[in-house]
Amino acid sequence: MEGEYISGVYLNATLKKLLKKHDLPDLHVHDLRHANASLLINAGVPVKFISEHLGHSNTKTTEDIYAHVYNATAEKVASAISQALDDVM
């Protein structure tokens, strides 16, 4: 089965069975993709690498789709800088 096509329907159904078996929240495979991207963004991975990892044709696609995550990360950065300056002064 390695390297063979797996249908999205089969993959989602298998994931749902696994989640139910372990009493975990219901989600779709695509939700894992978004979670992966969000974690990479919050870890400070450059958008170029995230875009390539997700298979986007360019970084603008990644930035447009995940703008809300980038904005939240920017707010955290601004807050951290502000806190660091407050500590120094």
C-alpha cells in the first residue's frame, strides 16, 4: 500500500474511527493540515518553507490563507518586545 493513492473519503473515515475509538474530538484530515501550518507559523518557521511543505505555488497563498495566524503571532511578538523593553527601563 506504500506509495499508492488513498482516497480522501477513506482517509477521513479511518481518522474518524480512530478518534472515536480513543474518545477524541471529531475532526477532518484537512483540520490536521491547518493545525500543522499554524504550529509551524507559531514556531517561527519561515513562510517559504511552510509554503513548500504545504505544496502551495507561492508564499502569498500561504500568507493569505493563514493571515489570521500570522496576525496573532505578530501580536505576540509585539507584546514580547514591549515586555522586554519595560523590563530594561
